[in-house]
Amino acid sequence: MDSRERILRALYGEEPDAVPLFEIEINVPIVRQILGRTPRDALDFYEVYSSCGLDGINFWDNFRPVRPLDERSFIDDWARIWSVEENEVTYYVRGTIDSEEDFENFSPPDPFDYDRLDRLRKVIKNNKNRLAVVGGIHDAFEIPSQMRGVNNFLIDLYKNPGFARRIIEASVNYNIELAKAMIDLGVDALISGDDYAYKHGPFMSVKLFREFIAPYLKKIVDEVHRRGVPFIKHCDGNIWPILEDIVNTGIDALHPIEPQAGMSLKEVKQKFGDKICVVGNVDVTNVLPLGTIEDTVKEVKRCIEEAANGGGYILSSSNSIHNAVKIENFKTMIKATKKYGKYPRI
């Protein structure tokens, strides 16, 4: 069984030949250490994911700077300011939509811009090892909240809901078209990266989530399903109060089930494993950056024991492979999964 089939079987709730491995992202300094040089393009990232033994690779819609502010920061095509720090990670600074007038003067980017999907196009064309190729999009929260600033956007939901809804619809309509373009290219799955929660609970009330976020997430999921592609929902934080609402939008999988936020892989599997594939949740806060090889093996075995039975499980870190992760622990995570994650399980 190749990697693509392994991932797809798990996403559809089935048992593959072994527990698949997936990472939503590996930061550039880690890629450089594994590759032995600075990555030049998408195929260098593909080489790292493939050589490490991961079964899937994800690419987000490319950042599109429209105006530099200084040597490190820029405004992108969603009116957001970003800063590229010394660790080569791009950080959100703030939004520039300070009023309804600013939004009226704003034009959303073109989801069909040829260069926007260049990385996905290259990897799909050169997918010699048949990894599952995942396209990264957004839904109803991240882009609107970053355009306005999170606090302003949350206030909009209460005090100016019409304005909030217009921004949400701009994001959702764009991302539906982007998802279609990615599917037309040949991606195997879509993942939405919007977070909805802090470590202690959702950014907003359940009522507001049901009114402003869940219906639009469902709209995207339905469109992706109409085109025959599975949908993964990424969401950090403690999402217990809204998890059933998220599952009811029809998502096929949930990532990463963050343990430091009180999310239990075992409990999510028990409650929702008949409806969704669970993806996670090797501790990337303590174990992978600070633990030993033995700690990592123990953590992998925990995840497999809690979620692998019956299929519908993909092992990953509890977020992404960030700069502080020890290379030896990352490699151990993969090696241990291949050793202990074989099916059928006895």
C-alpha cells in the first residue's frame, strides 16, 4: 500500500496496512537540518517529507506580499501585516482594515492566480513516491479576524454583525474557489487551518460560533465533498464546547487534538471515532522539544493505543514540527510509528 492510499483509507475511517504519518508543517530550520542545505523550492520540502517517511505533505496558499514596509515586514493581499523573523518564521503583526470604509475599498485576491498554487502544482507533477498531497485553505475565522484584528472582529460579532458577516463571506467565497482550484490540480485532501480557541476554551460563545462560523465551515466542507475530496479540520486549543458543532459540519478528520489544551485523543476517538478520523497528538510542547528518545517512543505508543484500533487514525505531532523540536525525536516519532503502528492490531 502506498502513502496516498494509506492516508485516504484512514481519512475515510478505514484500517490501512499501518498507521499513516502526517505533519501540517515542518519549519524551515528543521527542513534545512534534514536536507543539509537551505530549501529552494517545494520539491526540496517534498524530498524531506518523503525521505523522513511521512505519508502526506501539505502546502498552504502562498503568501502574496503586495507592499513591503521595511526589510522584514510587508502587507499581504488580505490587508494583513506580517514580519519575517530571524528564525525564518513569518508572524502575523496586525490587520489594516480599521473601518467599514477600509473594507469597501478592499478587493479580495484572485484565487485562480497561476502563481498562487505553484508549489502544489510542482509537487503533484513530481509526486514520484505517491505521497498524499494536501491543500491548505482557510474558512470563516482566521482571515476576517486578522484583517480586523482579533479583538475588533470579536466585538464586530456582537456590535456590528452585518460588517462581520461581509468579511466572513469574502473569506469563505475566496476559499471555496481556492479549494476548487486545488482540487482541479489534483490534491488528495483539503485542510482548513483556522483556530477557534485558546488553551482554556473557544474565542467566542457557542451561540456566536453556531451563528457565524459553523454554517460557513459547513458550506466549504459541502463544496469540497461535492467534488469527491475529504476535508480535514485543523484547530488548536480547547474546543470541547464546540467540538460537536465542528463534527456536525461534516468534516472527515480533526487535527491536532492539542493535549496541553485539555484535549484527549482517547476521548475524542471514543466520542466521535465513528464519524471522523482523528489526527494527532504527539506532544510537541514538552516531549518532542525537551524529552528523550525513550519519552518519544512512549508518547507514540500512547497515541497508537488510544486511537489506532479500528482505523480512522493518522499520527502527527500536536501542532507542527517547529524550530525547537529535536531532530532525533522527530525521527524517532516516525520510526516508532512504523514499528508499533502496523495493522491488523491484536
